[in-house]
Amino acid sequence: MKLYYEYLGPSILAGFDTYKYSSKDTSPLSNYVMHPFWNQVVKLCPRWVAPNLLTFVGFLCCVGHFGLLALYDYDFRSATAPPGVSGLPDVAEGVAVPSWVWVGVAVLLFLSHTLDGIDGKQARRTGSSNPLGELFDHGLDSWATIFITGALYSMFGRNDDGLSVSLFRMFCVFWNIYLCFLISHWEKYNTGVLYLPWGYDFSMTGTFIMYLATAAAGLGLWKLPLPGGMTSAQILEPACYLANVGLTLPIAIYNIRQGYKEGTGKNRTLLEAMRPLVSTLIAMVLCFIWVLNSPNNVLEMDPRCLFLLTGTVFANICCKLIIAQMSNTRSELFSVILIPLALTVALVLVLPGITASRELAILYALTGFVILAHIHYGSSVVAEMCDHLKVRPFHIKHSQAREKASSVAEDRVRLINSEESLV
């Protein structure tokens, strides 16, 4: 009896057989700093370590740095009037997160970023590259958006003190980041090329430095007024929209348009090209309806859980887009994950006189269900891919490495023979 469901099917699996990875990375930080660093780090990794294992451990580090802060700052109040910040007589001082926690968070984020950077290099180094590796990597990256952004919010906190970003505005920032990640894969769905965004390496590196600065100077550092009277959080918020909506979306549209003009893209009709955006936009509308019409202000009661819910729903939808663009198959229009979300929103808004405790229980139940459903979906897809490709997710087949080495040796022999014939 199979413990997993066959989500993909023969046509999608067949699409992976002809898939070839194509990407463009023009980021100066990535090309001149991160890749040279990762090229040296990967040499420290034993050749028997599977690339997918590096990807998975990196993801666990990402979850860990979010979870560590959840233990000490679950409701994002630590940065609200942190100890030592004056001029806030009506706001109780927050309970400071210990410095060692910020150091631990920084280390976990650094490990996550590094392992995410070397997994592909390890795959090429060991001759074990296959579509499963990319799917595994990008699928987990889509879920990591909630953990990276959620941890960052703890440095600034909810704006009970008026110096940070309110919960609702942060809720909007989350969806902005989800859409930014989606746009990159929507762009690849229509062009066949993954244009790697500059913001990822810059944000990961910058956040790592900010965590260390927080460990050294405390949370009060981010409450200090900057030129113009704004705080760091109040500047980072519009900068996030500018980078994502102001740059990522126009560039993606330009690249898709160039693909149509030059005939290098998928040349889908407008309606077909827009299909991957529908499910995410519906999910966003449903979540905003719940938050704006919640009888008990569910966002105020448990923002961390609500953020986790939205991030998991998005990750499930985005994974299906990644599968569609990799297998060159039609993207789904409506994701199944929208059904429990829509039913829950309808229940909360229609049920008369719902209490805060009951609404909170519904939130926890839906979040738990969505997480389990997403884990089942991901593990089932990995199992299907492994059966199809005749591989194991965390194991390198010795035959793969030997075939790769043999191929390289044959290329060298052919090169030497061609040079000798020219002489």
C-alpha cells in the first residue's frame, strides 16, 4: 500500500525527461562575492554527500532561525519599546531577546544561505545533477519566504510604539514578497529562463549583518531616528515595495515581451500566460477578506501563525507552478489548497457570534491541516520523481559519478586527438 498520492502523472513526469536548466544571474554580489566563496566552500564537502541533503539541511536551518526567535519573541513584541529606548512613557518596555539568540539566528541564516548556494555546485561536482534537485531546491525556497521574512520582523516589531511597521502593513509586505518570488517563476514559465533576482543575495547578506549588529547593539538600534525622522523599519518597508514591485515586475514583463518578439519564449496566449497568477491572487484576496473582516481581529491575536498559514498556502501553489514550468506542461488554474482556505473564511465570516477563542482554534486547525497537506504533497512528488528517475533523494548513485567522470575523460581524449590531428 502506497503512503503517497500520485500528484504528477505520466505526462508531467515525461516532461521532466527533456528538461534542461537555464538561468541568468547578473547580480554583481552573486558573481563576484558569493559564487567565488561558494566555490571554495563546496570543496570542503565530501563527495558522498548528496546535493539534496545540503538543500534540506539548509532549509532546516532556515526554519530553525525562525523557530528560535519564536521561542523568545512569539508575538513580535520584543522590539516594541526595547529596554533603553526613552520617550515612550505610555508603552511598556519589551522583553529583550538575549544577544546569543541573535548570534544563533545569524549563524543559522548564514548556514542556510551557504548550503543553498553550494547544493547545485555539489551536484555538478559529483555528476548527480537531475531535475529533482532543482525542483527540491526551488520548492523549499518557496516555503522559506515565510521563515526568512518572519524572522526579520522580530528586529523591528509591531508598531505599538509607533516606530515600526504595523501588523497589517507587515501582512501586506509578506504578500509583496510572495508575489515577488512567484513573478520569477511566472517569468520562467513564459520565457524558459530563470532570471535570478538581485534581491535574494543582497537581502540574505544584509539580514545576516543586521542580526549581528542587533546582537552587539540591541534592538534599540533600529528605533533610532534617521535623517528625515524615519526609523530603519519605516525605510525598509517602502524599499521592499520599490525593489519588488518597482523593479522585479517591470523587468519580468520586459523579458517576457522580448521572448515573444524574438521567438525565444513559450509564446503562449495572454490567457495561458496569466494562468499561473490566478491561484495566488485568489489566495491573497481570501486572506485579506479574513483579516479585514475578522470578528475578533485574528491578525492581532496570533500574527505569527497567520503569517505561517499564508506562507504555506503560497508555497503549495508556487510548487505546482515550478513543476509546470519545469515539465513544460499547462499550469493549473485553481489550486486545491484554496478549498479549505475558502471554506474557513466563509465559516468565520458567516458563523454568528464567533468568539475569539473559537476563531483562534479555527486558525490553528487550518494552519496545521495546510502544513500537513503541503508536506504530503511535497514528499509524494519527491517519491514520484525518484521512482521515475530511478534515484534516491539523499543518495548519490556511484554509477552517476562514474558515468560523469567517464564522460569528462572521453571529452579530454577527443580534445587531445583533435589537437594532434591539427598538428
